Amino acid sequence: MTTQNIQDRGEALVAAALAKDTKAAHRHTDFFVFGRHIDEGIPYWERAVEAGDIWSHYTLARYRKVRGDRQAADALYRAVAEFDAGCAYGLGVLLREDGNTGEAAEWFRQGWEDGRHLDCKIELGKLMAAEGRCAEASAFLMSEVELGDIAVYRWSRLFDSFEEVFDRVAEALETAEADGDGAAALAAVRELFELDQHFADYPGLAPRADELYRRGSALSAEAGMYYAMFLTETGEEGWPEAVELLLQAREAGVEQAAGVLGNLCEQRGQLAEAERVHRLAVEAGDEAPKWNLGMLCMRLGRYDEAERWFREFGEDDKDAVQQLARVAALRAGGPRAADEPDYRQLPALRERAEAGEVRAGYEYADMLNDWGGKNARYLIPWLEPAARAGDPDAAYDLAQLCAKLRRFTDRDTWHRVAAEGGDHHSCHHMGWLSDHHRDYQESERWYVRAAGLGSRLDSMIAGKLMVQRKAYAEAEPYLRRAWEEGDDHDKFRTETAGYYGVALRHLDRLAEAMDLLTFAADRWREDVLPLYDPDDLDVRARMIRPEEELEALDEQLDAELDAELEEDDEE
């Protein structure tokens, strides 16, 4: 595609916008989007926006958002959302992601009622369910259903399933309460486990679950243990009650309760309390906490005590023998494992963090994260000050924790901070995110940046994207590095060979290309195709086909040979 073609299309887009020819403006916009010319399209969309073209508002807003300018995206959507259901939807999603669910619901409702935009209807139903109004959400989604509205059924069925769980548990608890049956109450509470994966997306479910857990715990100490776990997983404010429930369960003879409490205390950095709880469990005859005590003492440099706890498991326990060897090495001044922090620093780090030292807060949270269990909700407040100060390590870890809590907008925000600070993992994420939104030019820039920070995988991906846009000379050094520095154990070895072979073929390095493409063609179906969703037609359309590339290479070689023979004949 020449520069002149792009200019002609851009000017045609602006002319269509000025003429209020919506269909033509849409068609010219598609040229830039599907032709992967987002950079080139942006200045023309800006001019078309000034001319009032709604589709250009929508398109430009999408790419402003993808590229991190959410304020500009908001303004673009908001300017025409009153007149266009697609922009009402885009604005609603943006607002929901930013936590402004009230205004988001207003725009979703307008997009549905005025524009019959099905995605607006679905999002509005999801907001109802997130508030705990599942039956209302399902009924709303199934109202005014027309042919082709099949997408609503999935969500309606999901919200109905929530109601079914609650009704089933409530009925079982009523019977258990009437009979004073603790075992039946425990069985009922266990059915709530089905909802565990949904509390993050639908926090309105938590109050109803809380009430049922509370009723179950009144009849069963073990149900109280599960209630405590629910409290710690759905918020920090329930921690004191969770502790009390776990202590009550331990006193009632629930063996796992002390271990659960001890582990939770460790995750929160409450090491003295964790040790006290583990000892109580051991005194009550529980064997498992002896291991926890051994690990805790070893990590804190109390080697004599650690050795005593591990010896409790006997000489036939290979894991215990291995830990005893580690204790002996550490006592003798030997080095810790390369990836093992010095946990003896934890108390001092916490003290410095509480005094306002942001880097200490990050190091404290990072060490707790490695200690033995992930408690994302608790760790986030320790990480946030350093991340907000621009620390790329803290921002990356915070992004990872937000992902665990399904806070995806926050995840992407912190990955951007970390990427801009030089974290290659976050650069990779931003490349993936841009690619997901089909902003391939922005994606390539992020992968190039990640490659420059030392990532061989991202070097391959950057080169692949360059080959897909036929920039073979640009791609060659990235693919050469990925190939030469890799080995046959790389999961992306075959893919590297394919794209490197294509680049070399177009650079007339035919003999080298032959070896690479032969290697790729032999293994492509086995090594590469399973890595990608077979239903993602866009990915499949962009992917090279090594066998076809080999055929083209053979034709090139034959043509060269024929040309040489003709020259010989002429001589």
C-alpha cells in the first residue's frame, strides 16, 4: 500500500464526513482499521470528528482508549453518545471500568432503549447482577427477545444458576435448623463453593452468601471455618471475625482450622501470631503444623528450632531430610537459593513501610508474596505507594495481583506504568493488549520495546509482526536474534524458523531460507497451530503457511536456475 493510496483514502474519509455521507465514511474508516493503518488513520479521523462523523468518533475513541488516553476516549464517546448506541455502549464500558457504575448503567439503558444495542442490554443485565439483583437481571435479559438475540441466553442462564444455588442452600439450611443438624448445615454451606469464582465479578452476591454462611456456622464449627475463609477472600473488614471463627472451630475439634488460621496469619505477615496458632495445633495433636513451624523457624534464621521440628518427621521422610540439609547449609553460612529472599528482613521492612518508605512497602509485600501463599487483597495496599511513585517492579506486581482479583482495568493501568518504567514483562502485556484490540502498529512498538529489554520471545513476536506487514529488512535482526540465541527446547522455535525463513526469502537469501522453511514446514502443524485458537480467523489470516512459502521458494530457485542457464546458452 503506497503513501498516495493512504492519502487518497484519508481525504475521501474527510470529504465523506463533511458531506454527511455516513456509509462512505464508515467504508473508508474500515480501510484503515482492517488494513492495519491505525497510525495513518488517526489524523484523518481527527478531521472527520471535527466534521461531525459519528463513526469516526467511535473509532478514534477506541484507539485513544487502547493507547492509554482514557480521558480523550471519554470526551469522544460522550460528544455523540446521545445520538449513537455504539458510542453509548463504549462510554458505558469506559465508565464501568472506572468504577462509575451508576452513570454507566444510564448509558447502557439509553443504548438499549433508543438504539436496541444488544451489548448495552447485556451489560445492563450484568450490572444488575453485580448489585445482587440476579432474578431481575435474568428477567430483563429475556424480555423483548428477538430472533438473533441468542447472546442473552448465556447470561440469563448464569444469573438463574446463582438464584438456584441460593434457593437450594437456603432450603437445606431451613431443614438443618429445624432439626439442629450440623452435618446437614455443613453440606448446605459447601454448595456455596460453586459461587467462589463469581464474587469478584458480582460482588452483590456476597451479602446473600454471607447470611447463609452465618446461618450454617451457627450449627457447624466446620461451616464456621469455611465462613471465615469466605470473609478473608471477599474483603479485609471481615478479618477479626474470621480469626474468631477459626479459633472457635479449632476449639470445637476441627483439625484444619488452626492450619488455615496459621497460614492466613503468615500471608498477612503476622508471624508471631502464626507461630502461636501452629503451636496450639501441635499441642492439640495435629502433625501438619510441625512442618509450618519448621519452615517458619528456618526462614527467620532460628536454625536449632527448625531442625528440631523437621526431625519430628523421621529419617524416612525425604522432604524433611532435604530441609534438614538446607538448615545445616544455612547454619554454616551457605548461600540461600538464588530466588529465595532473606525473610529475616520482614519485621524491619514492615516497620520502614509503616513509617512511609514506599520501596520498603514494595519489598515487604514482595517477600510476603513469596513466603507461602498469595493474599492479593492484603498485599495491594503495601504495593500501591511504590507503584504510584513509578516503581516498575511494584507496578508489575500490582498488575499481577489485580489480575488475580479480576480487576482488569487496574491490571492494564499498572502494566502500562510498569512498561513505561522499563519492565519487559509489562511491555509484553501491552503488546498483547494492543494486538487483542487489533492495533497492530502499537502492538509492534511494545514488542520491540520488550525485545530491547532482553526478551527473546518478544524479539520473535516483533519480527513476526514486521513480516506480516512485509517489512522484511526490519524483521531480519529481530528474528535472527530469536533464532540464534534459542534452541530446540523453545516453544516458539518452529514459529521463529517460519517467519525468519520468510524474511530471508524476500531478502534473496534463498539457501538460508530453504533450511529454515523446511524445518518450519515439517513441524508447523504440531508445534505452532495448537498455540492459537482455531476459531480466531484474524490470527489465522495473518499467519504464514510454511508449505506455501517453500513452494514459492522452489519457484524462485527454479527461476534463478533457468535465468542462469539462459545466460550460459547466450554465451
